[in-house]
Amino acid sequence: QVQLEESGGGLVQTGGSLRLSCAASGRTFSSHAMGWSRQAPGKEREFVATVSWNSATTYYADSVKGRFTISRDNAKNTVYLQMNSLKPEDTAAYYCTSGALWGRGTQVTVSS
């Protein structure tokens, strides 16, 4: 079964940091771009970041640029999202994505 499983979410204070991980299983994802999206309560899902298959290219939403860093380890079939200088508006469920495949999400809550 092909799946993505996120971990690393939690409760953090404003200005704090979290590192999300996404473990892919069921097939090799090393030739696919992978990314992160998020959805806050009452809002639509939004793009956060993406990384190309070889890590050569990354893209970020303007709202997280300079604070979040996406990376991947193809040997481990894992993608990461390092989140620094967190703000209350970053509170959301964060989802790992690969094409049309989405994980179940991990909750990030930033307290003010």
C-alpha cells in the first residue's frame, strides 16, 4: 500500500521551532517531487513548500519563505519541513504530498 505518514507536529510558542517528517512507503519516491501543504480551521488547504526529486529546486509560499526549509533524504524515503520563527497564523494541519497522494496530516499549534 502506497502511503505517506507525517510526524513531528505539536504545540509550540510563538517564535519556536518544529521539524516535521514524512515517511513514504509502498514505493520509491526518489524520482518524484514532494511537498507540504496545510489547512487551518475554516480555511482552504494551501501550498507550503515543495522539493524536486534531486533536491536541486525548492519553492515556498511567500508566507513561510525565510522561515521554513524543506529537505529530503531519498535513501530514507523521507521528506522534512524545518519550521522556525513560528507564528500563530502557522497553526494548521500539515500534510505531506507527492503528486495526487496525500498523507493524513499532523497538527501544528502555535500559541501566542
